[in-house]
Amino acid sequence: MAWGHCCRHPSRSGLVKWLDAAYLLYLAWVIWRTPTRALQYAPCTAVASGRSTFMRALLVGLSNPKGAVVLLGVLAAIHSP
């Protein structure tokens, strides 16, 4: 089942919106409960190439579910009947 098909049905669209809100509340709770630490200064001695920096950023972006969840919520709002 495609994501767009999931958002076209009214009950599924509402479900996606509630799941999106629940996930964002969960993230807020985790951030709130995380203990704080003082930042440590460590001078950077290694220089990364542009390709390796791009590949790391791409991997982080593709493996991060927050973007997909927000996009799904936007699609649910746009495709609401």
C-alpha cells in the first residue's frame, strides 16, 4: 500500500495525524527527560573530504524517521477529503 493511498481514506488520514502528534510528543518527552551535561571542548584535528561529509549527511537524512513522519502528516492534511 502506497503512502498516498493511506492518506486518502478519511479514517486513515485521521490516524496518520494522531500518530504524527503522538510521535512528536514522544520526542518532546525524551528530550525533556534526557539529563543535561556540560559540553566538552575537543579540537578537531581531522579534515573530512566533501564527499565523505555528503555521504554522512545523506545517511543521517535517510535513516531519520522524523522527516518521513512530518511529510506524511503534511500529505494527510493536503489529501483530506
